[in-house]
Amino acid sequence: MDDNNSLLQISQAVEVIKTAILQSQERTLKNANADVLALNYAVGGFISQQSKQHQWGSGIIRAISEKLQRDMPGLRGFGYESLKKMRQFYETWLPYIIGSPSATQTEPSEKGSPAATQLPVLKTKSLAHTFDVETAHDFLSISFTHHMEILNKTDTLEERLFYIKQTAAFPLTKPEKG
């Protein structure tokens, strides 16, 4: 085989492999993002339900945040303000997601952890039940931070869905450090 042909085959092989790697990374990121949204929805639901049932105020939520930080050193994203945002996320989307039976399922209990049964679960099926498949996909593909920006700057469901679709279609990227 001549050198030019070898170089061409190597270049083509590298392009095929790079494409596979990038596609895998994108799928992994989207799955991780959907998991984070589901967790934030569950935690927000738990806090919302417990706040109503036991009349929790900001002091209890702050104490929960502080204890989480002590019990799980290095944990990020579960400060007092973040827990309040999770509750807002849950309460905002609950009327649109609750219509599906799968949206009201609870986490299975781990041995010795009865509290796990109290976390509501955000299922992809519950979104697809309420929204079309493309909207459900868009919903799960944007970050919790983007969701909160949209919730805080819009008033109607139509506006929120518009900006969710726009954010999913045209994701912002951070400039590379040079």
C-alpha cells in the first residue's frame, strides 16, 4: 500500500472514530442532564410535599441543606437557594406532568431508607404523555440552570416551551480559554 493511500485510510478511520466518540459523549451528557433534572424534580417534590404537610419554613430547608453539606462533603448544588429552586421547578411543572400515572411513581425504597419511597420521580414517559416527544426531548436536554432562567423570566406555558425549544436548538457554549 502506498503512503498516500495509507494516510487517506488513517484520516478516514480517525474521522469515523471521532464521530462515534463525539456522539457517545453527547448521548452521555444528555442522559446525565436528564438524570439531574429528574433528581432536582424529585428533591423539589419532596420538599414541596413536606413543606405543606409539616409547615416547613425556610429554617428547616436551610438546616436540611447544611446537614446535607456536612453528611456529604464536597456535595455541590444542594445549598439552601438550590433547594428552593428545586421546589419551584417541581411546583411549576407539576400541573403539566402529574397527568401521567408514571409521573406519580415513587423511588423504590433502599433497605433501611424509608425516606426514599417519598421522592416523586420524573419519568420521560410522563413528559411525553403531556407534551409531544420532541418537546419532552427538548425539556430533558437543557440544564437545570437554563430551566430556572426560563421559569424566572416567563409567565406562560407557551413562553416557557418556546424558550425551552430555542435553548435546545441553539445551545450556548462557553468560550474556550486561550
